[in-house]
Amino acid sequence: MRAQLSAAPYFGGNEMITRNVVGGAIATLVGLIYIYFAMQIRVSALSDSFGPRGLPIVYGILISGLGVLLVLQSIFELARKSQEERKSFLEEEWKGTGFRMARAAGLLAIAVLFLLVVNYLGYAVSIALVIAAVSIYMGAAPSIRLFLIAVGGATLMWLIFVWLLGVRMPTGIFASLGF
């Protein structure tokens, strides 16, 4: 038996709160914040008609729009389910969320540590440590192979950003070597 598409039974409690609704709401908020800060970018008299804030505003609109679409899609998907199907779906939907959030927090901690040490250790050493740390965090065993992957990945990233694209990266402990 299919549920009616009236809004009353769906918005009274948390029957419609899925991970996609939460993710879509967060994406919408991030997009709106992005638009706000993009609007703060100064426009020079020398800029073209699109301007320096044109592309960031478009990105913000796209992020917000996709967030709204994700929320709406999730709500309509749940509205088509019967009460029993919805209850079963929501029970499965949120299982293990605490563990997933803890894992995401661990990755965020690695990223924050990278930001804290990159100016002291330099980009190359810091990115090698990040590659190794994330690999170990995700289950890889510490080994010579992992060490070589971290050093090779850091070298490749350094070559792409510094040599190919000309982006200045923090040199940290290598500043005295002229890098």
C-alpha cells in the first residue's frame, strides 16, 4: 500500500531526516556562505564583464542548487514509501553513523595537523606525512612500499605545483637549501 503524498504525516517528527537531507542542507548552507564571501571580492576597474567574483558566485549557486535538489529528491523518495518501508529504511540509514563520523573526524584531524606543520616542515615533507598518515589511518600497514608511495606522491605533487604550475609552496626546513 502506498502512502499519501500529503505533507502532514511527514514533517511532524524526524521521519524525513535522512543522511541525504542532512547532507543536502549542509551543502545548501555551504553554497550560500560561499556566495556571501564571493560577493565580498573586490571588483577592479580593469576586470572583465564577468569579474573576479563571477565564477565563485556560480560555484556557490551550483552547490546550493544541488543541495536543494538532494533534499527534495530524498523527501520525495521517502514520501513514496509506506510507513513500514520508511521506518525500516530510516533504521538502516542511520546505523553506524557515529563510527562514520568518528572516522571523518580522524581525517579532519590529519588535515588540521597538516595545516599546522606545513610552514615548519615544508610542503614536500608535510604532504608525504599526510599520504602516509591517511594510508595508515585507512588500514594500510606501515612498510617500505608505503614509504616509497608517500615520498613518490609528495615528489609528484611538488613537481606539479612548484615546477609545472609555478605555485610557491612553504619550504620549511628546506629553505636554507634554496628550494
